[in-house]
Amino acid sequence: MSSSRWINLAGAANVRDLGGLPTVDGQHTQPNRLIRSDNLQGLTDADVRVLLDDHEVRAVADLRTGVELDSEGPGPLTREPSVDVQHFSLFPEAGRNTDAGALDDDGPVVLPWQNRGTDLGEPDRVRLGAAGVYLRYLDERPDSVVGALRLIADTDGATIVHCAAGKDRTGVVVALALAEVGVAREAIVDDYAQSAERIEAIFARLNASRTYTGDLANQDIDKHSPRAATMEHLLDALEANFGGAPEWLRRHGWTDDDAAALRKHLLD
């Protein structure tokens, strides 16, 4: 994947435009329509201007949980009236906050995934590793996935999809959006794996935040680096169980009109 897709910002480490990806029918995704990123909390004023003016950002699909939102507080793009910021957690939520997480002003932030069991259900999902976790996102919050894709399709400009690191939750939602419009599988996999190029910078930014530093203590950075095989496993599982990502979407309320709108926005 061309390094020109990277958007180099002072306040985010894992940002790239998804324009220029080939589809199976010979087209290419257009620039300034879909951008993926890690946490946007640290954007500088100059970063905001780059995103709004140079990349025409008009919406944000924030995949973080309520606990993360409360801990981090409003980000710079929430203060921009031209940007529609919407939240689509991939974890079960109870009210505004995730029922599996909590905030404590006197201690470390307890993130939703820290108190969850490791049982992924079927043995096949356990063997899938990270891809099994991704399937759990899809099981538990198909509404958020469909909502995020509709935001992308309906935005007049670019939508940023982001979570904390911009690799796992973001990787799943972006992969389904790209698969739905016919982006070649190899390009989807390559884009997912490209976040590995920035993994050290991603970890440094997360470790600087009270929200995430406790979660990363004593973690092996290599263990968290995205690998092409993980996305291959996810796409294989969607194909085997549903007939592919587009078919999974249609089982969860996504319509032909939604598909046409997303395709028009990302390809035309």
C-alpha cells in the first residue's frame, strides 16, 4: 500500500486516507471520503485545519465505549460545528457507559474489555484469536456497525472512523465498508496490516493517557501489532458463516439502498 495514504498529524499516529484502493470491477475508492484513525483527543489546531480543509472531514464515527468517552472528555473535533460526531460502541452499553467498565477518580480507569470473560463461544472462534474477538464485536453490536456505515454513506465529505488505537475496532468497521463496495480482498487485508508500521507510536500515545496506560502495563507490543492473517481469518469466517461481509450486513438491517449510497459515495 502506498505510503502516500498516511496523513501525518502532530496529535494522532495512525491516520490514513482510504482513497485509491482497487475494487474487483476495476474502479478505485475516492480520496477524502473515508479516513481511519486512532484516538483524536490530541489533535492540535493545525491538525484540525488539515482534516477539515485539506481532507474535507465532515463526520466522525467514534467507536469508543462510554467509559472511554467519559475518561477522555470532549475531543477537538466536537467543537467544530461543521463536523457531525456520532458514537458507535462495539461493546454492549448500559445507558451512556459500558456496563462492564467504570471510572474511579482515585484509581486507574477500568476499561470494558478488562472485566469480560475470555469465552468466545464456539471452539472455532477461540482458535481464531483476535479474529474471534472481532466476530464478537459483530455479534454484540451489529447496530453500531450498520450505523457507522450509514454515516459514511450519508456524509457530504469525509468521515473519520476511529477508536483508541485505530487498528481493531476501526479495522473491523472499515473492512466491512470496503468489502461492501467491492474493494479487492488483498487491498482490505493490506490496509488492515499497515497499522503495524505505526504500532510503537500508537502505544506511546496510549501510554501517555490515564485512560489506557493501566491496560497496557506489561503488555508485549508485538502481541498487539496487527497481522494480515487476522483479517484473512475474519473475512474467511464471514464467508463461511454468512456468505461474505455484504451478506452479513443485510442480515442486520442494511438495505440495497444503503449499499448503493455507500458505493456512490466511496467510488463516484
